[in-house]
Amino acid sequence: MILTVTPNPALDHTLRLDEPLRSGVVHRTDAAQFDAGGKGINVSQYLRALGESTLATGFLGNPFGSVLRRQLAADGVAADFVDIDDGTRLNTTVLTPDGEYKINHDGPTVGEGATESLLETIRRHDPDTVVVAGSLPPGVDADAVDRIAAADSWEVAVDVGGDVLRSLSGEYALCKPNREELAAATGERLDAVEDCAAAAEALRARGFDRVVASLGADGAVMATADGTLYAPALETDVVDTVGAGDALLSGVLAALARGESDAVALGYGVAVAARVTAVAGTTLPGFGDVSAAAESVTVSEY
Ligand code: TA6
């Protein structure tokens, strides 16, 4: 079972406009949706849709926390969150003809003792793998992530900000930075894929068995003890990129959990991500033939 920890969940509000954003103008739209969000929650949503056993936990505060609980229950995603006094945040994405605008709130302050409650919750569910994904809210720092990693024999995968990645000191099965997070974690300027591949290998040497870097339209790389792999992005009509990195991580973890090789896992993750970018927000796409799509991804040694 893959348990996801979302320290800073969000209610994702996605709006679509037919015109560019302009200051001083009241834009109107009827294209708006609300999704339970936050990276770990998205990973559990995708893992469940891919047929993997998963449970979502983290910190939730009302009023939006109850909206997320209702939505996850309606989606059939097993969840067991730790209640906090402050309110869960709202993240907003505005889709316009000239681009995608994302505004992510810092999130609620998480009080003392909440991390211990979270560890008790994780232990109660006895997971094989724990995924800590997304930003850390005020009151939760890299030490808390290291405590989760060291608390038991479960494997830990992380998808956290570059500044947090740089501060981790534990041993991790996998991390999944995007290009910006990889640059922040390594202090390198990263443009070309080969720079990202080298940076992923450098980061791997700092306590991560695998570093999977999501590179958007440039695809993804995976640095492992046996070398670095590259997979190009699958051609798709991109609606928005919300959840793409979470989908890549979900596909890689699902394939590894089934005993697949690193190369097969990377190709599968890229195929899952392509499905997610073809729908708005973190709406669940169809994953029926994603295995066939994954076979069309050419994974090569970098
Ligand atoms: O990757 C998509 C997403 O998880 C959205 O659900 C949105 O809430 C955002 O990313 C949260 O990321 P953050 O880094 O702010 O925790």
C-alpha cells in the first residue's frame, strides 16, 4: 500500500477565460471547477485510478478541509487526515488564451504535536511506501519530513520544494523534482536536458536512490545507481499542466510497486502524465490504455 502525505492540501479552483487577463477588468466565466488538491492527494487519486492500493493523509482544516473530505469520499479515495485548527487553503489556476496563471496560498499554520499525530496515523495504516508531496505549510519543516523517513521501515518518496530537498538529510527511495526544484536543490542553472540529467545524478548522490526529474515538454529523466534514463514527453493536446508532475510520480511508483524495471517505470510515468495534461485541472482522465501508450515511450540511457 502506498500512503501519501500532503502536509499542505488545497482546494484547487480552476477557471477558464476566453480572453487574456487585464487589470481593472471584471472578467466573467461559467467555466470553473473545484478539485481536492495538493500533490499527495493528487498522487493518491491517480494511484487509485491506476489500480494501486493507496490512502491519503496529511493536515486538514475547515471550511475547505470538509470539502476535500467529501470529494475524496465521493471519489472512493481512502483517507485518514489529521485535523488542524487553521483552514486548508484555496489554490487558483486561471486558464486564458495567452497562458496559465497559478496562485498557490502558503497554507495554514500547523501547530506543535501535529507531526506526531501524523506519524501515529501513518503507523496505524502500516504502508509499504510513504509519499510526502507538496509544499510544507508554516510550522512544518524539512526535519519533519526526515522524521517521517526515519520513523519505520517504510520506503519514502518525496516531491517537495527545492529548498526543502536541499535541507533533507535522511535516506529516500525516490524524489521527484521539476526543473525549477532541481535547480534550487543543486544551485545549478538548468536549461538543457543534459544539464538536468547531470543535476539529477548529483542530487541522487545526496541520499536518494532514484531522482525522477519532470521536465514538461522535454519529458523526464531518472537518475539511478545503474545510470541515468531519459524519456521524451508523449505527444498530446495539452489543456493544462496542473497535476502533470504528480501523475508522472504516480505512474513511476505504480510500476515500481508492480516490480517493473526503472526504464518501464519511467515510460509508464510519462504516459500517465500525458493523460493528465489532456484534461483540465486534476480531473481524472481515462487510464484504460495507458499501458499501451507507455510501450510507445522510447526510454534510453542518457
Ligand atoms: O501539482 C498540482 C498541485 O498539487 C495542485 O493540486 C495545486 O494545489 C498545487 O500543485 C499544490 O502545490 P504546492 O507546491 O503549493 O503544495
